Amino acid sequence: MSSLKKILRNLVPSFPSQRERDEAWLNESSDLYELEARMAVLDRRGRQAQLNSGATIAY
């Protein structure tokens, strides 16, 4: 079974996770102001996803 997993892993390209993409995007910030703005975008995106799923948000 493990050899089948290895074959499939080699056939399917590896994509970075959303967290890895977010961290890379944050690392591209040129200064603290831009970093904070990007963090706010990610925070809003996360809150919107929670609202869409029906989860409660604690403030």
C-alpha cells in the first residue's frame, strides 16, 4: 500500500497549503504598514469564512 502512495504522490504535483501561500504573501511586505494591512486582509477573509460557515466569532 505504501508503494501506491509513493506513486500517487509523485504523479500529483504538490501545491502549497493556504497557510504557506498566506505566509509567503505576508513576507513580501515592504514595510510594517503594508504588513499590517495584509494581516488585516487575511483577518477579514478568515472572519468572512467563519460567517459563511455559520460559526460564531468572539471579539
